[in-house]
Amino acid sequence: MYPVSEAFLSAVQENTRRYYWTGKITTKAGVVHEFSEKEIVKGSGYISAQCCGSTEIELGTVYTAEMGIILFSEIDRYTLEEDVDNIYVQSDNLPVAYASNNVNSTANTARGSLNQTESKALDNGYKFVWEFTPSQGSRSYTKYGEFLDGQDGYWYGFSNEENSSGDATMLWVKISKTDYSIEEGSWTLSNAYLMEVGERATDSSYPERICRCCMRNSYLYVPAYNKKGIYKINVSNPADVTLIEFGFTSGGKPLCESGTCELYLTLIGDLIIGADFQILADDTVIKTKGSQRLNHAATPLFQYKHFLLGWGQLRK
């Protein structure tokens, strides 16, 4: 034990955190008035009906409560006709997820997990990192889906579930490579019987990806559910859907020989290649033997000079 001064004992018992409130008032006319703790009347702040039992707002807490203050400000109060859209969150813009103060081991898909390794104290504050798996924090998530390069200035994402009858439903997203703006929506494809465009899984000990589609000249190609053809869908006009008949039943095998990641279709130049068929630029189908396949292809192939490149998978 070492002797310490009274000043030290007093200092270590002082508060180590500083809390202060800031905010803004947005008027109906669009004028924004910002304020800080210097403009709040001392002792006027209150918190009630809070969502947790703590008496203070804890670091990292996602907080919901009724709060009130009195401002001492030079703002003309008669000009403060408040924008009602800034009082409460609108019902069409409610949160879809929330952070947790520990690792989420429950079935609650709206709850994220605190990354206890990357969350830490910094020299000038704190850093909190929360993680959300693909099934967490998204209202429209489905494990079925694939992203493709449209080669037209956009990336495209598609998601569906296989259907052997009725109409097919396809969710889509379109992302600009220039400004990253996003468009999204859903198609109903009448009497189209599709396989899943792809699947993703991260809930096992190794990642899995299955890709069953490709794009060519602004058309999405998806194998038919019965393996006897392939659907050609115009991504700019989903009413333009054509079933290209194979004239035979495909084996429905991936281009790779083995592994947890499977690639069923890929585009090389203007040639679509499947395990036992090829589709020429004019949509003519050529049947191939399909006896030679890649070992561990996990992603669509792309061409660089005279090489074809793609990511593979190696399991020990």
C-alpha cells in the first residue's frame, strides 16, 4: 500500500463522465435553430416514461423516452411554428433494428450484437460497434438472392423463392455506379416458374453462396424450375419475359465439382455457360456433354485479357 493525498482521493471519486444536451428546432418554414446546454435553464430538464430502469442515459443505449427542457434563448418564440413532421417519427419510417448491450444469442432478428472486441474506450471518448447479420435489421431480407454487374453502369440485386406453379415474385434493387443512388421494387411475373436466383448462408461454420443466374444486355437469365429451359427477363420492362426452351432436361448441376459454394451460370463475353448447355448471343441453345467442370468455383468468372478469373473455395 502507498500513501495518497486527500486531493487524489477526492479526485478519484468525482464523476468521470460529462453529460450535456444539444438539439435543434425545425420550424414549419424550414428554419433550423440549434441550441446547446448553455441555453437550457438549469434544473428544467426532465426525463420520464423512459424505456429502461436506469436513472441516467448510459453510454451506448438506444433510448426512448419523454423529455422536456426550458430554453433561455433570443429566438422569437412567436416565429416557432414547429414542423409537425419533426415531433414524432412518422409511421412509415419506424426503426427496423436496435442495438444490444451484449451478444445477441436470441431469435430476435431485429436485435444486433455488441462487438465486444472492437468496442472500447478511446483517448477522447468511446467507440461502440454493433453487428447485424443479414437476417437482422432488415424488413425485406431473404436468404435467397444474388448481386450482378449489369455492365450498363449499374449493379443489380435480385431475390426470389423458387416456384413450381402460379406467378413468380422477384424483389430487385438497382444501384448506380456513378452516384450510388438506389432504386428498388418488386415484380410479379405471370406464369413464370423459376428456380431461386441464388442463396446465401452465414449461419454455419463456413460461408455458402449459390449463384443460379446471370445478366446479358440488360436481361436477367434464370433457369426454369423444371430444368427444361431458361427465362429471359427484361430488367427495364418485366412484362417482357421469354421462356427459352432447351429441347432437353438439364442435369441442373453447378459448374463446380464440389464445395459449399456453387456457380450454375456465368457470362463470358456474350456467351452464357451452364454445366451442360451454352446460350449464344441470339439465344440459340447448344447442348454440351457437361462432364468437365471446375473444381471449386464460388463466384461468376470475369475476363482479364486472355485469362478467366474467379474466386474459389478450398476446404481442408
